[in-house]
Amino acid sequence: MQASPRKLTTHQKAVLIHALVMFPDQQAAILYHPAAEDALSYAEDFLTVFKAVGWNVNDAEPAEIAIAPSAGLAFLVSRESNLPPGAEALRDTLRICSIEVQTHIDPARKIAPSTVALFIGSSI
């Protein structure tokens, strides 16, 4: 049996917008794994939320990147950084919405410490 494509519901988007509007002008990047069938459309859901709260999304659209681990939803951070406050709020709100998100160190991407880098891999 094939899993349903992931998407944010209208309610989840509203909850995320309510929580993230307190972090205007946050730098963000949305990345997705090309092998994940629903990753681009799921990434576009997050892009809609980020734009609604005034976040500055790199490249203004999700970027394709094949990295390991390729499953799930994760924040990518450089080795020496922690999650910026906007990412912490996003993580906590996603958990309230029963959406798990991991944090992975990815120094090769050279993610700026102040950037929320959200990676969408295949569904688990």
C-alpha cells in the first residue's frame, strides 16, 4: 500500500504562521531530495508558510539536493552552530502538529548559523 503524499493541512499552516510571525525577516532555505516523490510539493507547502510570515527564502523556491540521510524532515546546520530561534519555534510547532523533524550537521553545505535550512527527504 502506497503512503499518501505529505502535505500541510490548512490548520497546520495557520498554526505555523501564528507561531512564526514573531520571527520576521528570518533567512531560510528549503531543500528537498529529488528521489522523494512528494518532497517538492511538501517543500512548496513550507515555502507558502515562510513567505506568509515574511521570511527571506534563498532562491525564492525549494532547491533540489541529494544528500544522506534522504528520509524524513530535518534541519541542516553547520557543525559549529545551533538552531536559530526561528528554527526552534518551527521545530516546536511542528511537534505540536505531530510532525517530527530531526537536526543534522552538514558542514559541506556551509549553512549560515542564522539561516533556517529545512530539508525534505522521502517519507519514512
